[in-house]
Amino acid sequence: MPPHPTAQIAALGIEPTYSAREAAHLLRRSYSWLDQRLRQDQFIRPDGTTVQPLRTQGGYRRFTLAMLEGRLLPTTGKGEGKIAPPPWKGVRGVARP
């Protein structure tokens, strides 16, 4: 059986990226929720910089694991607070996506 693609990518030293839908799923939020807040520049990293996803040649947004692991903070909105840590964070024996 061939090795898992994520393991192959990691072995090459390439950081995997995730689509906006995959990122929303990993954050346990809807695509619409993520999309609306990104379009309005409502997400900042703990260091104060705005999250800017990578873009493919076709203009699609891609996120690195580092972008998703940082606790994204919505800057505005009622009832908005820190997003829960990604589901894989702090779980022993579980491979990160």
C-alpha cells in the first residue's frame, strides 16, 4: 500500500494547504461563516496582523495549517469570540491533517 499523500508531502518539506471549505470544516464552522468574515477582514492573528489566505492561480483561497492553528480572532460582531482550537490540537496519537 502506498504511503498516505499527507506523509509524502511532509517528507518533501512542503507545507500542505487547505481549501476554504476544508478550513471551515477543520475550524468546525460553516463555509459561509468563514467566507463572510474573511471578506470583511474581520480575522486577525494574535500578533495583530490580518489573515490573508494564499491564492491559487484561479483565485481560490488556500490556508496553511499555521493559519488555522493560530487562534483567529473576529474583530467585530456580536457574540463573537475566540474560535475553539482545531480539533486535532492537544490530542495525542492523532495525526494532524
